[in-house]
Amino acid sequence: MQKGSSISVMPINQNFLQWAWNNEPWLLFVLGIMFLGMYASIYFIVRKINN
């Protein structure tokens, strides 16, 4: 078990996040919406296959 370091599945550059939060907050919002849509579509496809 590796403790202390929480590494996300897709490591994003911290500097990019800082820049986006300071200059383009809506960009993070749009990226979040896109990721949510992607996960939702994958979830529904998997459910459709299983049923």
C-alpha cells in the first residue's frame, strides 16, 4: 500500500490547473462536464450490455 501520495488516474500538470483556475475557470467547468458525460455514457453502455 502506497500512502501519502494520492495520484489521480490521469495526472494533470499542476501548473495547468493553477493557470486555468486563475484565467479560465469555465474551462475546468467544461472539462468536468465532459468527463461526467463520458463516465455516464460508459456506465449506461455497460449496463445495456449486462442486461
